[in-house]
Amino acid sequence: MAAEGRDPELIQAAYWIVLGRAATANELYAETRGRLNSDQLTLLHGLLGSNEFAELRESWKAGRETHNRELLEAALNRLGAHDLFVQRVYQWVLGRPADPGGAEHYAALLERGTRRADIVRALALSDEFERRWQAVPRDSQLCELANPAKWDNPEWLAILRSLGLSDDKLAMHRKPYEFTQFIYGCRRLGALREDATFLSVGAGHELILYWLANHVAKVVATDMYEGVWQGMCAREGDPSVLHNPDQFAPFPYRRDHLTFLRMDGRALEFEDLSFDVAYSLSSIEHFGGMEGARQTIREMARVLRHGGVLGLATEYVLSGPPHDETFQPSEIADLVQHSGLELVEPIDEFVYRRYKTTPVNALHDPYQSPHMLVRMNDTVFTSVMLFLRKN
């Protein structure tokens, strides 16, 4: 990460210019440690791509005031002389140095008494910004909470569509997110190869298994295929898949590349260093609390080859009391620590400070969409996606 990306003064200047406010203590902590936006460019994209900035810009278009004029102007006046301020605004709003003509024009306006906030808004509402904004890459994080912004990422959406799933934002759901994000991450990490071997734990008969069978050398799907899951959640635990996987296939697939096995993820019956990729999508929370989850992750790590990737999605509590079969943020950190593997990047745990989503009431309206946040009584949770690598 570039040194300036961790400079608290630069970060605060960016927040004041783009959002018209200071970074909070938590935001500044995350930014300076690279946990939220890993360099100056992604910091810029993160701020410009935020729901907060989009709402500000819509208000400016409508001519509405969004801030306390005196407080904002006082803060912007602390960002240096007129010429330096103009350069900073160009950098943070247009993403480029100010051209001589533009720098001279806006510096002259400031000398004549134009408010600094008005300069920011003029550039944010310019045709150049509009053209540039259409080309800004959308969120590309791998380790993150289930992220609505991924529906604005063309590369990610292409994977979603290849799974035969809808790209309608109104139909956003955590499960398609998990499938797509896992493939997206494996591709970005160089793990999605024709000669790669994949192990799925708690696999059920999810459609991603059939997709992977068409793209990698071998996919082994393991599950207990018993209990309540035989009749719930699209019969994901239906044991008939062990003998007739074709009945659940959403599209043609390479049959000789996919094998289903009855197996406990806490005691995998494979030798050490057997697979290039091991993954589990929203299953380990059902394996017996923290100890069951720890043991499953240790087993998945054991069977990974050196340099291999472990992909993991599970339930992450955003607010409220503990709830069965979900994990608190501290417990997610514990699972990572006990894996013996290294996260490929820090977890972006601040997604829902940038994007507004209404939690689905799982008790009264479980089929509501978008379905990115879930509420069970007083507990609100979502999916967290992790990628770890074995040294």
C-alpha cells in the first residue's frame, strides 16, 4: 500500500472533500491499517462509490443544502492555500491533477470569495465526473460481508449470470452472492484452473458444484446427507444425490469431474495435502458451535496443498445478542486464528456503513428481497466471505 494511503491527514482531507465530514474514529482506524480501502486509489473509489456520496450528489443536483455551511467551510479552509486545495479537489473528485487552466480558474473564483464547498460540488456535478464515474471499478474485495455493490461489478456479474442466476438488484440474495463471490475470489487468486482439485464441505447439492465440474479437474462434494436438511432448504441434505446427482443438475455438466460422498466435515477421510481448494458455504455454523467449526476448518486446512486456498462463508452477526448458528465478529477472528492459514486480505467489515439494506425478518417474511441482511428477533446478521491461503 502506498504510504500516503495510510496518512491520517490525507484520509481526513479526502473525507472532508468527498463526504463533507471527518472520518469517524473507526473509519480512520480501518483506513490507516488498510482494512477498509487498501490504497489511495481504492480509498477514492470507496468514497465515491458509497451510498452516502450518491445521496449527497442527488441532493446537490436538486439544489438542496446538505451540510452546515459555516462548519463545512471552516473545515475545508484548513486544507491548505487555494492552489493546494484546488489540486486536492481535482485529485479526490476527478481522480487527476488539475490542468493549468482549471487550476487558475478555480483559484481565481476562491480569491473572489466563492465557497470551497461550491468548488467541490461544481466538479462533482461536472460532465467529466459523470463520464469518469461510469468507468470507476466497483467494489472488488474478496474478504468481506455480503456486498450489494458487487451487483455493480461487471466481472462479478458475468459470473453470476454464468451460474444461471438473475442479476436483478431487487432479487439480491446472500446465497447467489456466496456462490459468485467464491468463484470470483478463486479466479482472482489464480485457483480456478482446469487442472485444480476442489473439495466442498457441507456441500448438499448446490448448483455451484455442477458449475465447478465444468471448469476444474475434480470436485468432491461431502456432506452427512441426513437429518432435517433432507426436507428443508431445497432438500440440500437429500441423500439421493449420492446415487443420482443428475436429478439436481441445473445444467449439463461433466459427470466424471464430480463426486458426492457421505462424510463428516469434522473428520475428513482424505490424506494430507490432497486438494488445491477446499471450501464451505454457510455450513460450518451447523457443525456444533465454535468447536465444531474450528475442527472443520482445521480439517480443511490439513487436506489443502501448500499454496492452496480455503474459501469460507458463514453467518456474521452485525448487531444484537448471540444467536444459535451464527458467529460474533470476535468468533470469526478466532476461527481465522485457529485455522493456521493466512487471510489473503483483511476483511471488509464496513460494508453496511456504505450501503443501506433493510434486514429481512426471517420469522415473519423469510422470502422478502433483497435478502442480504437477516433479522432473527433482535439479532441482525449477514454472510461473511473469507479466503485463506496455506503457506
